[in-house]
Amino acid sequence: MKRVSLFIALQAISAGLFAQCAICTKTASQMGEDAGKGFNVGVIYLAAMPFAIIGYIAFRWWKNDKQA
């Protein structure tokens, strides 16, 4: 339970981090501050689903391994 709580806390804290490569950062800075922030939120939004799927698979794997 501690690991799940830690994982959720780290995910909540990391939402404010920049999730861009160097090229994307340069492009976003040329668009302006507001557009750059929106671009960053979009990158985080697109990355959320693969992490959620991998997290679900890992959780099910861990739960089935624990029962066996």
C-alpha cells in the first residue's frame, strides 16, 4: 500500500514538470509562453495513457503473482 501511495504522490508532483525534448522546447518557446504551456500540457496528456496501461498491467501481474 505504501508503494501505491508513493507512486500516486510522485505522479501528482511530476505533473508540473516539463515533458519536452530539446526540439519541442525550442518550438514551444518560439510560439510564446501561453502556447508553450499548452504544448507542454498536451505532451503530458499524450504520455498519460501509455503509463496508465503499463501501470495497470504491472499491478495485475503483481496481484496475480502475490496470489500464487
